[in-house]
Amino acid sequence: MACLLINGILKGCRDNIGGIRRVYLANKAFLRSVIIGFGSPDDPGLVTYIDTVTELGATGPAFYTFEPNKTSSNWSDTMGVVASNGGTTYVPSVTMVFSKNDSGKVNTIKLMGQSELVAIVENNDGKYFLLGKDNGLEISAGSYTSGTAYADLNGWTVTLSGGETSPSFEVDAALMTSDILI
């Protein structure tokens, strides 16, 4: 049987850091293929290849860079277990907070709301993860607030989420070059 537990999880060092630094978004239609390289039994797999196309159909950069406010944004994979049918699902979600409100930002957020996307999230610890690989991500929540006090957020909070059959995969940092990033 292939569904047997094969290792444990050790506590490890206290060198962990939370939060995300950047989010790279691409139209799901422009993601042609992703290769996951599996290593040892305790290695869940690493994205070792991403093939994208541009709007014009040529091979080239397809991921746009989004830089949310520092210490404001996060991503998660929520596991859902359905005992009655023996299934397990994962809901990848990324929430980004952006300051200010201007026409360019509003238009970009509007287009995000109309698109099916994939994301590569850069954690503050320097690791990258691919979200929405098979089924894409869509805006599940979004709001603008002017704030009340001078120190309040005057800006947008946007959440993208999806549904997958496996958790989000770590991306080999060597892939994060101008070949796929705009």
C-alpha cells in the first residue's frame, strides 16, 4: 500500500521567519508545463521546471511581480479531509495588502478579479512556493479602505484562493530568473 507513513517531523532549529516578501502572478492559460522533481522518500518534491508563454504565444516571461506591504501579507494551504468519500483536498490561499488607491492599481485588481491565475509566493525566509498549479487561483475576497486615523491602512486587501489535490510545491530558487519573471 502506497499510503503508509514513512517518516516523522523533528522540531529543528529556531531559525524560522514568517510572512511573505513578494507574489508573482501569471495567467493560468500561460502556464504550459511544470515539472516536479521528487527526491528521497522524505522529499515531497521540488518544482524544477516551469514553461510559460506570453500573451502573444511566444515562450518568455509570464509572471508579474506584486510587492505587498511589509509584515501585512501571508499565504496558506488548508487541508480538507472528507472521511465519507476518502478524499483529501487542499485550498491554497494568498492574501496581499497594498497601500494607496490609484487608477492603475484599481485596474490591475479588477483584471485579477476577472482572471484565473497561478502564483509563486516568495517567503521572507527566501523559499518560493507554487500555488494553483493544476486548478488555478481566483479572487475570493477583496476590499479597499480609506482608513480612519492617519496611521490606518489606506489601501487594498486582496485574497486569491483555489482548490488542489496536493499541497503547494516548493519552487527551486534557481528558476526565479528573468526567463519567467516580468
